Amino acid sequence: MKKLTILFAAVLFTLYIVQSTSYNAFAQWQQVGLNSSNVLSIATDSTNIFAATDYGIYLSTDYGNSWTYKGLLGLGAASIVIDGTNIFAGGFGVYLSTDTGNTWSNIGLSNDTLTSLAVSGTNIFAGANNYYTGSGGVFLSTDTGGLWTPVNNGLYDPSVTSLLINGNNIFAGTINGGVFLSIDTGSNWNQVNNGLTNFWIFSIASYGNNIFVGADSRVFLSTNNGNLWTPTDPIILAVWDFDTSGTNIFAGTTNGVFLSTNGGNLWTAVNNNGFLFPYTIRSIAIKGNYIYAGTEGGYGIWRRPLSEILGIKENYNNINMLCPNPTNGKFKITQTNNIKTIEVLNVFGEQIYYSNPAHFKSTIEVDLSSVPKGIYFVKVNNGVNTQTEKIVVQ
């Protein structure tokens, strides 16, 4: 009886391992490190990815496969900006590295909590809040941090969360005052909240002539430099960061990653395929064919190929439907969108079924009744995009 109990427990453990593996065997979102940190900002250049965390700065030179610690910077870093060979990081003060993060120099504002940095030519703007130390507001340096001057005339909310330089315009997002605009290098600020229904601003970004602000519940869009803001499709929770790839706009939110392909008017969650649940995404960055998502709560950085996300989004209205699912072995693929090949793989990645439909059909039948019960993955390719869906044979 004892042997049977041990054997039964071993079988259960094996099934658990196989099932856990199956959920991740073809997971497009992949965790790539820093899983004990809050990743608050990500910056990239042609060869490097820098991550600002509450433990300091980390560097990857191999698309996130490995990370090297590059310094604590006091009590961590909340923002990072790359400007040529200069790397600026903000935390408790502003720090500068000119040697790919090997050494850092404190260049000022040590008494302030820096939340955002923006660089334009010789001008460096630093946004601070007054939650912990300092007076908050916006500071300007015109000599690489040798001297910092507060530039807050008209900026009555000192808790600055985000900065954006768009041509001659400088936008500042604040905790409770909404959005402020300066057209004279920060000397004067005007509040530009017409159309905003939420004044808690966490992020600002631009796409062409469009300005986006991420608020506590949704994204607002302005096409006229902040004179009027239009609410877009609600995302429900806080919007922390943006990045763009071509005409595609990504948003990191408290409810995971969202994508807009129509200028920010409509947003779709792209958290499936790998995320165990939608994490709070504090930072978003795109490098090459990858999007990187930095999380809050110690879940690290996640990576996913852009081609997979955009391919799925482009075929959103023609998604391959597997029914029934679960199945006794026989199922149909509907809305096929001119399928070229069909593969079925087991949890170990071994091909157990292959089909090359000769003619277009609106419905394709697949018979897996001869395979063992379990979890499998159906890969469908239409000659342009490949989509993988899980199916359970029972």
C-alpha cells in the first residue's frame, strides 16, 4: 500500500511537471531576468539595454539573455536616458556615466527624488516629486549637470511624474495637477487640462503630432499640443509607460501590456501567451524585434517578439478557432484565413500531426483521436503569420 501511495504521488508530480511545462512550451512572453527587482525604466541604444531598478542599474548586451549589475546609485534608480555616449540616471539625485555604466558620477540634486529625465541638445530636464525629500518640480541644467536651476513658474503641482520634449514644447505630468506645458525651455508653465477627466498623470509620450498621457484609468490623446485632450478606449487601470514601433503604440499598465494600431483610439490587451497573470508594467521598451516589459513587485523583465504580437493583432478578426476544446480527439479549425500549414506538437515540442491543406476551406477538420490524452499545441500558418493555440485532448 505504501508503494502504491508513493507511485501515485510520483505520477501526480509528473503530471504537474508536464502540465506546467505545457503552459510555457510555446509561451511567447518570456521572463529574462531581474526577477527580484522593480524595473522602473528601460532605455536602449544600438547595442545595449539598460534597466533602472530599485536596486540600481543593470545592463544587457545580448537582448536580455543576461544582465550585468552596473551600480547602486544611492538607493536605486527610477529613470534612465541615453544621449549619445552619456547615460543619465535619476533616483535620489542625478547620475552620469560616460563609459557604458561602468562608473557613475553624482551630478546634482542629491536632496531630490527624481522620477523622470528628458534631454534635448545641451538641456537636461529632471522631474522630481516631494514625497520623500526635496521640493519637487522641474530642474534644468545646460552644462551636463554642472549647475541645476529650478524652472517652476506656473507649475503649481510640485509632484512631477513624467516629462516629454516634443520639438519646442515641454510637457510635464503631475500627480494631481494634470498636464503642464512650457514653450520657453521651462521658464514658464501653463496648465493644459481641457478634456482631461483624471488629473493623476503617470506617463507622457508622442507619436508624430499626437501627444498621449497615461492617467489613472485611461489614455488621453491630444492632436493640438495639449489644447484639447480626448479620452480613448478605457484601459481601466493606471498607464505607466509608452513606446512605439512604426504605427503601433504599446502601453504598460497596472493590468499588463496594451497595444493600439490606430493612433491610440482603441487598445487591446496583449498579455496572453506566457504571462501567468497581467502584471503591473512600469516600463516598456522596444529594441529590434523585441518588446521588453519591466514589472513591479519583483517579477523582473519580460520579453516577446514583436512579430508575434503584431501578427496576432493583424489577424484578430480572423483568429483560428479550435472547437470543441477540450476535445475527444476530433476538432475543427474555423475562420481559417487561407491556411497553408497545420502542425500539432506535444508538450515536448515533437510534431505529432502535419497537414498542408490543398485548397482554401472555411473549416478544417483535424483528427487526434489516436494520440494519448493530454495537452497539445496547434500551430497554424497562413504564409505570413503563425499562431499557436493550446488544445486539450481528453
